Amino acid sequence: MQDHLTAVSDQVNAHFEQILSDIADSPISGAMRYAVSGGKRVRALLVLESARLHNVDSARAIWPACAIEAMHAYSLVHDDLPCMDDDDLRRGQPTVHVKWDETTAVLVGDALQSLAFELTMHPKGAETAEARANLGFGLARAAGAQGMVLGQALDIAAETSPDQLTLNEITTLQAGKTGALIAWAATAGAVMAQADSAPLQAYAAAVGLAFQIQDDVIDVTGDSASVGKAVGKDAIAGKATFVSLLGLDEAKRRASDLVISACDALSLYGQEADTLRQLAHFVISRRT
Amino acid sequence: MQDHLTAVSDQVNAHFEQILSDIADSPISGAMRYAVSGGKRVRALLVLESARLHNVDSARAIWPACAIEAMHAYSLVHDDLPCMDDDDLRRGQPTVHVKWDETTAVLVGDALQSLAFELTMHPKGAETAEARANLGFGLARAAGAQGMVLGQALDIAAETSPDQLTLNEITTLQAGKTGALIAWAATAGAVMAQADSAPLQAYAAAVGLAFQIQDDVIDVTGDSASVGKAVGKDAIAGKATFVSLLGLDEAKRRASDLVISACDALSLYGQEADTLRQLAHFVISRRT
């Protein structure tokens, strides 16, 4: 799986290089490049693989693949801000507001969100206007006040609340914070091909939740140096997580069950979907 | 013109009320409502009038009209942040980070940007997917690192630079900061109808620049209470503005000339475009 991700990472980085070189030098162009570099590119791989399953040309699919990575990058830049999670380290590097300043971090995040839509709607991306319009509409819903931003708002509200979240509440929170973009990425290929996206939707729902459970596991079992960002923060803050509510072993078992359901959801695609199955297994075996 | 704007404002507010009531209550839903309330609704009027000129149903045009107001509202919420322009007052009311906090202001801005794209791409908006895709792509470019965010980044960079901006540099800055969204709004109706947008583009370029010159005039001649936000900040900060570079009289004369060109650009539409002509005159006569 790491080979696949490295290959996707190379493609995504090369495409970003080209896109960002078209943007004139400005006070934020360097920080934009910095913010989109690195990362595991799991979301881009989901787009490219779901596109491949539907015979969508990868030269077209690279546009929404970079779009979802730009969207993800914006969310990290804003989440790391002092008024949000206040993190100094991301992917082993200083966060944008540490390396530059808060002003730059706010603007870079804002510009990357716009860029995500620009790439999604780019005429060189999905072939039909119908598909581009559907992708754009779906991305807006996944990113906004009923998706990713809702998840982040609930997460921050939970930190200041005296009550611990229940398992249901954490699941809702994570469905927004992480799940919505993962679902968009995993279904993008079907949307591009105007095919049924239900199997990929089911796959994504299970993988997205497994992804977040594993994040909680890593927060407990990992060390900051190898993870590349602060760990153990949730336990220190006394935040309810999948691990604190279920225990480490049960959390791992649930994640593992979810990966099995995710793989089952792809039966329609046969062996063609093996990379997506490997990705599901990778999600719960990763250490960073 | 004020009657037109009041009517548009009522339409926009009613539509926002409906849209936002569909978003579940969350830690940011109240602040989102607050952020999109008020405002002159000049951009919405541009969308609705350009749609009317191209026989686009106003029930469809209200979607991109609210979209551009959501985008504008996001930009104000973020621009007012302490790390940006640090303003406590907007439209005569406390800014979002003052009434709530910075976390809420960042998230509300982020969610409103997503909402702007959601409304633009909404199937009940522009009739064809082609038009929706074109509107979405254009909005992304207008809002992002080559449009509005670029303008804001240049503006903030200018504040910390020892050099004063030249007239050309201020014109470029404002073309991004204010002009790009105004151009999108004024051409939206033509894009929805898949008609030639060149005359409206020319109108918008002139009106957008006149709008910003008038903003600089108001910053010098207005008082905070009637303007509804802090005034005189540019002069205090020693920032170059159209007024500081041209003098008050010449700035007013240029704005007035721009309004004449803006009106001329609409000759193709005859009397049908009279509301847009009145709007151009309103832009340079407004006091807030």
C-alpha cells in the first residue's frame, strides 16, 4: 500500500506544482505550497482508485484528487490555529501559523478552500458539466456547516463542555470531521462516470469511521516524533474518544470489523477493487 | 435605488432564513445567521438584475444571489479577525469574534465559504449543469488566491511594508479584494443564460473600481456612527488609498467618470438596464 500511496503522492505533488506555478507570486503563495506538501494522500488515492474502477481517465481524475487534498490541507491549517487546536507541529514540520503567522494561516486556508472548488470544477477534470456540478455541490455539502466544519465545531464545543460525549455523539462528530470528505473522495469516480455510488458510499462510511478510531488509537499508542504531530492531547484534555469509551482492545476490534465490512461492500467490483481493500487494511495498520 | 435594495434585501433574508433553517442547530448556526444578516445586498442585486436582463427566473437567480452574499459575509468575518484588520464593529453591530469568539469566527467564515459554493451549485439555481459548473468555477477563481484572497493578502502586506503602494498597485489590489466578486455577481445572469457576458463584465469592472474609490472617500468623509464600522483607519495607519494618492476631489471625479463608463457599457440592453445604471450612481453617492 505504501508503494501505491507514494506513487499517488508523486502524481499529486507534480500536479500541485503545475497548478500553483500558474498562481502569481503573492504574500501567501509560498505558504500555500508548503501547506499542500506532504500528507499520506489517502484521499487522493480514493479518488483515483474509484475513478479507475469506473474507467475514468486518470488525467481527469487527478483534478478532483488534488481538490480533496487542497480541501484537507485547508482544514488542517485552520484546525492548527491558536484559537482552534493550537498545534505547532504537523506532518513533522512547523504549522503554517508558526512558520509564518496567523494572518497568513487564515488566508492560506481560505485560498485553499477556494482552490479545492476551482480544481473540482475545472473543465479538464470530470468530462461532463453534470458530473462537475454534482462533484462541486457534493464537496460543498461535505465541507460545510453540515459536514466537516460541523464536526470541527462539535469537537471544539466538546472540549469546553463539562459533559463527556457519548459514543453516538463522537460517531456523529467524526462522520462530519473526517467522514464527509472521505465519502466524497471514495465516490468521486462513480460521480465522474455518472454511475451508482452506493457501494463506494458504504465502503467510505466504514473506512471513514475506522480511520478515526485508528487516529484515536495512534493518539494513545504513538509517540510525537514518529507521528509527526502532538499525541496524547486527548487523554491530557480528558476528552472522550473511541479509545476512552471502548477501551483500546475493543476500539481496535471495531476498527477491524469496519474494515471487513468496507471490503465486503466492494464485492461488485471483484479483484479490480483490491487496492481499495488494501487501503482499508492500511488505514487501521498505519502508525502515523 | 434604496427601494430596490430593500426589496432585494427582503428576498435574500427570506431565502437565507429558509436555507439556514435546514441546517441543524450547531455551535455555529446562530453565528452564521448573524453573519449573513444585514448588509446593503448590492452584490445580490447585481445577480438578480443581470438575471432579469437575460430572462432568467428570479426563483432560480436567488440561489446565486444568496451565494455571493454568503461569500461576501465570510470575507467580512475573516477580515475583521484580530490577526487581520482587527475590527470590533461591522454594519453597526459587534463583529462575530467580538460577539462570540475567534474560534467561532474562523469556523463561521469557513462554513459560509462552503455555503456559497453549495448555493451556487444547487440544482434549483441555474437551470443547466453547464451554467452551474461555469458559475462554480468562476466563483472559485474570483474568491481565491488570484482574486479576493489575493487582494486581502496584498492589503495586509501593504500595511507592514515601508513603501507606499502606487495607484497601479492599489488598483490591482482592489480588483482582487472587491472587484472579482462584483464582476462575478454582475455577470452571473449572463452565465446562467449562457449568453455573452462581455458588456456586464465591462460594467462590473468600472462599478467595482468606483465602489472601492467611494469606500476610500467614505473612510475620509464619514463618521463611524453612521457608517457602522470604524472609519479613518487608513489615514491613521498612513496607508495609501485612492484619496491619499489622488486627492479627494480627483478621487470623486474618477469615480464619477467610471460610473459614466459603466452605464455606457450597458447600451445593448437599453432601458431594461436602468436599475443597473441607478445602482452605479448609487455606488458613488452612498454614505455607508
